[in-house]
Amino acid sequence: MDRIVINLGGGDWIAVTAAELADHRAAAAALGFGHNSRQQRPDGAEPLCTAEELAAALSVPKTRIEQGTREGKIPSVRVGRYHRYRRSEVEAVLTRATNR
């Protein structure tokens, strides 16, 4: 049986089968973790999206999202050196702007 070796960081490694990896990913997604997990989290918090994801959802170029963020027009959350967005907050700002 082939095993996949995964670097956990800090010099730690783990070897799992493809089936075990799929099971772990499914469990993580059900709990609201993982790269492809965009559903509502169990704690009720809205998942954050990237500038690329927000741009695609709004059908605008990514550069427009980045410019709006720099100018303080688009609300964002800093995660390290990156900005992440809550779609509901951005949509609320857009709604207020269009209702003026």
C-alpha cells in the first residue's frame, strides 16, 4: 500500500494512505477548515475570502479590490501580510454606496 509523506513542519513528518488523507480532508472540511471549505463555520463566523475570490464574486478585476483596500474603501481583515474579506461586509458597503 502506497503512503503519502507529509511535512508537518518543525521537522515532523507523517505518512498516510490516500484513503486516510481523503478521510482527514473530509473531516476537516466538515469542521470548517481546509482550502476548499467555504461553507459556514460551526462557530457561526463567516469564512474569509481572498482578493481573487472577492473579485470573481463581484465581477471586477483583482486590482480594483486591492486599490479599494489600500484606499480604505473596502473593509478587510489582516491575516499576516495578506488582506482577507468578509463578503457580507463588502456587500453592505456596496449597498450603502449605491443607495446614496
